[in-house]
Amino acid sequence: WLGLEWDEGVGKGGPHGSYRQSDRLDHYADLARGLVDSGHAYYDDRSAAELDELRNRAQQEGKHPGHYIRRPDVERTEGVIRVSIPNDGPVEFTDLIRGHLSFAPADIDDFVILRSNGVPTYHLASTVDDVEYEVTHVARGEDILPSTPKHILLTRALEATEPVYAHLPLLFGTDGKKLSKRHGATALSEYRDAGFLADAMFNYLAILGWAPDGETTIFDRDRAVAEFDLVDVSRNPAAFDPDKLAWMNGEYIRSMDESVFADMVRPIVESELGRPLDAGEWDTFRSVAPLVQERTKLLPEAGTQVVFLFDDFDTYDAESWDKVMTKDGVAQVLDAGLEAVEAVDPWSVETVEAALRAIPERLGIGAGKTFQPLRVAVTGSSVSPPLFESIAALGRERTLERLRRASAELATQS
RNA sequence: GGUCCCGUCGUCCAGAGGCCUAGGACGCCGGCCUUUCAAGCCGGAAACGCCGGUUCGAAUCCGGUCGGGACUGCCA
């Protein structure tokens, strides 16, 4: 959806055979056993209780939990396979984003690479894949920064050269909690379904942790691709701000070509209506679409703004009615509107406007007092697209019906 | 508890010793425009966590401190 393409992998193929880890289970297991043979790893069949005890002891002594979980004196021949951490100096590497990093061997666990059921852990599978697929740069979340020394050690044990790492800052929700597929996740598809544009989503995501310069907020994919560099990525975590995303989406909607916008909104209107638009209705819609385009942030809003043109609304918006239609003089305004609309000739935005603009003068009241009741009568709400255009698009007969309906409604209430 | 990462407006991003009385964006507040809602335009409030040090000069370098976060499993 976002137009992010990969060069090789599942569904795309490539020179490295299957890219599906489930197809390679035996291979990972073979490599794990090979690491035992070469002395980099060992079998461990100690019980969970035994390991817990070692962890507790380490914690009580102010050491990290894995401190005492090391290669047992007596060699085992079954159980999980662990990598034993070599005690020959710190593991150092330069992260593209964070700079030089160093981890002491004592702080790195003897970690499991093959479970007792023969299934590899993430550490093994992903490291082996990176090596065998000849991955040069690993860009991933900062949450696995602590695992990176393990992956480097594994890579060296596999007699390969480690890739360049870049650990990106995490994304937080507005609640300040980490955003991930396991916690507080909102699927990307939900944003698409909510009416966000892929280009806006792409731009917003890009701005989280990076900017082309100090001034620019809106930029397209080409510019991002041309100017983005991992070393420029921010080191601090970013909070996902739905308001800014919505604003940005509005910016993209407004910059769309009118006809593209109309085409995109059509299915939304039709689903709102529960039926397809006929040719005449489509023309009507296209005539008002630019007006709607200016005032929508999310695509579905465009649909709700415009349905009154095609189907009669069931009820008036209660708040609008109370605010506008319960005032004195509304009945006269509706009558005047009826009269004016009947007399419009020929029918156009300009003639409708001229006819209605004459009303406030004639009745000696303000423009707002005239147009708001008409708006509620015609559209069902005090919030709508511009009035004259709306009436022109609605047509004379339907406008007259709506005005009569509002008068009747008013009579009922008094 | 331990290891590591991070610390500029409420939020996102600029700022890589003097150009900073700290800039842009969202949001917020006020105004203009206006028949509504938007959009647009103008203006405003709003931050270098704190303490030391280096330096003629620090948001930028160093140390400490405080605060936030991640990790700490036969999860990934």
C-alpha cells in the first residue's frame, strides 16, 4: 500500500533459494550442531528450576540474570543448544545511528539458539539469514540493540563478516507506550480503511525521526528517497501524533487533482448511499466535489458531506435544529426561500445566489439569520458545503420539497 | 536489581562552539476573511531537565545528577 518494495524475498524470489524460515528449519539445526562441534556452543539440559535459581542468585548479587548460566563443567549431549560467550574482550561495533558501542562479555548471556524440540530461536534464524542472504545493512528497532552483540558473536562463529547495523528509535503511542505489533498495535490497513492516503502516510512516517531540513514538513517520496540517509535519523523515540497525520492527510487531499479526488470518493458515496450513482448524480457530484475536497481531512468525511444531494435525510441534525430553527422569523425565511427558489430562472449557481441574497434585505434581517435556516432545511445540518452551490446542485424541485418539509416540521413543533 | 539507549516548545523535526534575544510543522489562543464548516492569511503563548567543568564564548564538548525508555525467556 505504501509502495515500499523489496528486492528479493518471499513472493519475489531471488538468488538465495527459499526465503521462508519454516523451509529452512533443518538447515538451522545443522548449523547449530556444527557450532557445538566447533566449540562455539554447547548442549544444555538443565531444568527450568535450576536455571531460575542461577538467575535469582545472580540478581541478588547485583549481577545480570544470565551471569551464572554458563557452560557446565560436565559436557551434556542433549537439551537446548547455547552459544558460549567468549571471554576475550568487549564486543564493539559502530552503529550508523548511535555511533560506537561496546558490550562486556560478562553482560552477554549464553543464549539459546536451538530449542530442545529442534526449532531455532530468532537469534539463530535471523543471523543465519543475514549471513546467507548477504545482507549488508541491518536497520531495525532499538529494542533489539541489546541482542546485537549476540548476533555479532554468532556471525563471527559462523565465520562471516558482520553487517552494518542501524538501530532506529522506537515509536510511541500518544499514551507514551511503545508501539509494536504486540502492544497497542494498529494495523496499517486500518489507516487505509479510515481514509488516509498512502502518500500522506508515507510522508508522516518519514517525518518521525527524520527531516530533509529545518523547514520542510511536506515532501514527496522522490525527495525522501533522494535525501534520506540513515546517519541523519534521530536518536530519540517519537510519539505518533494522530492529529498531525490527519492534518497532513488533508494537505494531500487538497493538493489532489479534482478528478482524481472525485473518482476516489465515488465508491465511498455509493456505499454510504447503498446504491450506485447514476450518470446525472455523478455529474452533480463532480460539480460539488472541489468544494468538498477543500474541507475534508479523511476520505469518508467527503461522503457524509455530500449524501444529502442524493437521498433525503431521515432526520435533521438535532443540535443544528435547536440552534437555528427555533428562532423567531424562521417560518418567514422559509417562505421567502420557497418563493425565491420558484422564481429562479435560468437555474444556476449565480441566479440562485442572486435570488437568495435579496431575501435578507427584503425581510430586514441579517444574512446569517437568513442562510442558516435555509441551510438546515436543505442539507439537514448547520454544517455543510457552501449553500448556493449546494442548492444549485440539488435542483429546484428537491430544494422546494426540502423547504416545504422544514416548514411542516416547524408547524408541528409550534 | 543489572546492562544498554535517550534527554531542544504539549508533540514531531532544525540546530554538529559564536549566524540562537533558539528556527519550522501539528496542536492551542487571538484576529482577518466569511451565510455554516473548512481552507487561507496575520499575530501570540510555548523548549535547550538540573549541577559543575572546558572555553574569550556552550543548546552544541566533558563529568555528574535527575528523568524517560529498551532489554534482561527453550518470545521476537
